[in-house]
Amino acid sequence: MLIAIDGPAASGKGTLARRLARHFNVPHLDTGLLYRATAAGLIDKGCRLDDVEKAVGVARGLALVDFDEARLRGREMGEAASVVAAIPAVREALIDAQRRFAGRPEGAVLDGRDIGTVICPQARVKIFVTAAPETRAQRRALELAGRGEKVDFADVLEDIRKRDARDSGRSTAPLRAAEDAAMLDTTLLDVEGAFAAALKIVQERAAVAS
Ligand code: DC
């Protein structure tokens, strides 16, 4: 069972991907962490986020384990990740590792921005998760506050809008739904509701495939 999940920042795709992976007992890769870790590596080396050569070096050297998630999931790193993710050579450097993960015999769940369009276009189950920007900002603000970050709702909403524009407007692998993706709007759904809706999509797709 290979499930490709895409969507904008704080749409709920990460939570959904984790739940689905647990339900089907397959590994999960949050591909945003790869871009976040690349950005963090550049910052740690004192390099600029647009230093293509250094960024590719950091991306190539990433191991898919041992991420310092507490640091990577902070607000600053989300923004920095969106900047390095717009560099085509960085995306290229991260493709193989993601495809290898997706090719595991037992299956996998991957979530990101280009999973259904670029990384695993062959996945039978593709879900594009959306939610209104204000709802996403509310969720992200709660999540950041829960991690002890000082947050202002207006700033978080502004971040979300900026990231949406950058992630959707870049020339390589922009955020968009694959033509055969099922759309899932989570604006009015809680975690359980979104999971139930996603499970229905998976079951429908699996039934068509068999
Ligand atoms: O999903 P996230 O918020 O952790 O992702 C951080 C940034 O990384 C996001 O703004 C865009 C980029 N990203 C990407 O371009 N492609 C992916 N598959 C995953 C994330």
C-alpha cells in the first residue's frame, strides 16, 4: 500500500499521513523534514539559503533518521525550508532517497508538496489535503504554542500565505494536486473526521485497483 499525500502548510496532511501509516502498519516519511533539515544545515554552517552548491551538499548528506524534530518544526525553519525547496538542484538531490523510501516492499505513506506529481506519480492512492488559510494558521499557531514558541496569529497567517505563494509559484515541482488525486478539504473536520474521510478514499481507490 503506497499512499501519496500532498497539501499546503498546516493543512493536516502530516497528522493524516501518520495516522494512515499506523493504520496500515507501513513506514511514513514526512518529506518536509528533508527540506527543513537542509535549511538547518545551511544555517548551522553560516551559509546563505540561496547558496546552491552548499545546499545541494547538505541535501545529499542527509540521513533519513535522527532529525532534531523539535528544532526543525519551529516557525523559522518552515520559512527557510520553503526557500531552499525552490532550488531545483536541491529537489533533484532529494529525489532518490524519497523514491527508495516509497519503493519499500511493504508500502509507505509519504507526505509533502510533490509526492503525487513528481516523487510517486505511480501511487494509486493520492490525496490532496486542503483547508482555509485561517484554519491552517489557527492549527499552526496552536502547534507552535504547544511547543513553547511565542506566536502571534496574524504573523502565522502571514507566514502561511507567503509559503503558499512560494510553494505554488516556484517553477520546479510546484505545490499542486495530481490530476488523479482525491481532494480532501479538512476545514470543517477534526483529526478523527479527516482520518475517516481519508480511509474512505483509500478503500475506494483500493477497490477500483483490485
Ligand atoms: O510540510 P512542511 O511545512 O514541513 O514543509 C516545509 C517546506 O518544505 C514547505 O514550505 C515547502 C517544502 N517542501 C517541498 O517543497 N516539497 C515537499 N515534498 C515537502 C516540503
